[in-house]
Amino acid sequence: MPRSPVSQANMVAVNSTLVKALIALLPIGILLAASAVMFAKQRKLWSVLQLLGAVGMVVAVLAHLCEALQILPWMRWGQEHRTRPLS
């Protein structure tokens, strides 16, 4: 089954999304690791909240990676006629 042709503009958009997601992955990964270490050392409410926030940010970065790599095409991420988020 041949692949559909991809326009140059679409390829640039995918590449920029991928680059941004990969750049964001490094500091978010460091934040997640530091939050996990702090939670392991002292189990206080603020460390739990920080860990949950870091996990949420990792989920957001992974969603952008899936969008850029078109891993979940049935969700129609990155397509022109898709439902927009509220933000």
C-alpha cells in the first residue's frame, strides 16, 4: 500500500513539532528524576504534588511526540480539521 504524498509544509510542521518535543523532553525528564528522588527521600505533600506535576508534564511531552511521529493516527492530531483544545 503506497504512502500518501506529504506536502513540504506539512513535513516542516511535523519536524518542528518533533524538535520542540525532543527539546522539552530533556528538562522535563530531569524534573521528573529530581522529583522522584525528592519523593523517595521525604514523603511530604509538596513532594507528592511536585511528582504528580512532573508526571503530567511528561504525559504532555509524550502526546506531542506521538503527534509529531503520527503514532496514533486515529486521533487525528496535527490535522487541519480536528477538534481544537480549549486552551
